[in-house]
Amino acid sequence: MSNWYEGWTDVTYPIFEGMTGWPGQPSTSYDVLSCIHCGDTARVTVVKMSVHSGTHMDAPSHFLAQGIDVSRAPIDFGMGPVRVAVIDCPAEVKPKHLEAFEKRTRPLVAGERLMLRTPNSDRKFWLQDPFDKDYRGIGPEAAAWIAERKLKMVGVDYLSVGPFYNGNPQTHRALMTAGVWIVEGIDLRKVGEGDFEMICLPLKLVGSDGSPVRILLRAAG
């Protein structure tokens, strides 16, 4: 590869007005504060959105009363090797699905980063569809499994790491208490199982419980 920047895949969903968001949270919208065509010197846009919209990361303060905010996230959580696992689950991700991934690849060890590509990614573009309460999330048992292995980061391909109906708070808290950083809403439609290099950084939003992120992946080796 002749240039260091070649070969990267952007796995970040775009942010746009009216995009699918978590039920009860405000819809993403843009307001134009000034406009060149209106005679102003420059165009200035104001964005209104939840920090848990689109491709984003959760800070521990999202579910833990004493958790740190996103501005204090260590940059090493999102820079370095990451493994992508294809998980074919009919409902929530369970330990058996993660154990099957280990058997066909290699065991997960402490400090590794993991992204799960589930049937969520088989949809064409879910950010234009109504919110799906039956999305695949990591069940509480699988979250405890990940926490026991002390992974550095786990990423998922829908708006929440935990299932909507069962164990959402438990999943978040199990991971966060174990020091596992959470990234949600990753665009893995064009990514297969394997080993990758990753760049994933949040905005430095002081006091915020989450932040949009931009994620790039490149095949390792």
C-alpha cells in the first residue's frame, strides 16, 4: 500500500434530518442561522440531536451515577486492532453465539476490541425506517460473558447494545462496570468477519453521556 491512508472503510452512518432515533428522544434537525443566499456573509448551521443518535459511543455516565463523561474517554479505546464477529442470532446475542465465534477463529482475550455484525446489518438502510424494537442486542448473559473477559470495547450495529425488551440497563451496566467501552449504530453492511485496524474517536463534549463518532476500519495484515 503506497499511502498510509489507503484501504480504509468508513463504517459511520451519516447524520441527517429525521433520521431514526431512540423512541422518546428528539428528532435530528438542522436550523440555518445565517445564509449566503439570504445576503449573509457565511452559512452557519445549528444541529439539534441526541448524542445517542446514529453512530455514537456511550460514556459510563450514561448508566452509572458515578461514571465519567465522554470528554474523559481514553483515546486508546478506539485506536488499534479490532475483531469483527458475524453473529447469526434470531433474537438477542447469547454466550453461545460468542463461543461459536471463538471456536471458528480464536479465543477473545483481555484488552481486545470486538464488533458484532448481526442481522441488523442485513437491512438496506435502517436509519430511514421506523424504529425496530426487535433489533438484535447483546443480552445480559452475553454482556456478563464479555465483561468477564475484560474486553476494551464492544460495538454493535443498531442504536443500543442491549435488547429493547429485555435487559437493556443490565447489559449497559455490566459492560460499563467492567470498563468495557460501548459503541453503537456502526455501519457494518459491507464488512465481513475478520481482523481490522480501527480509528474511532468521540467529540470532547464536557459533561456529556455520549458522543457521535467517526469510525474507520482497514483489514489487518
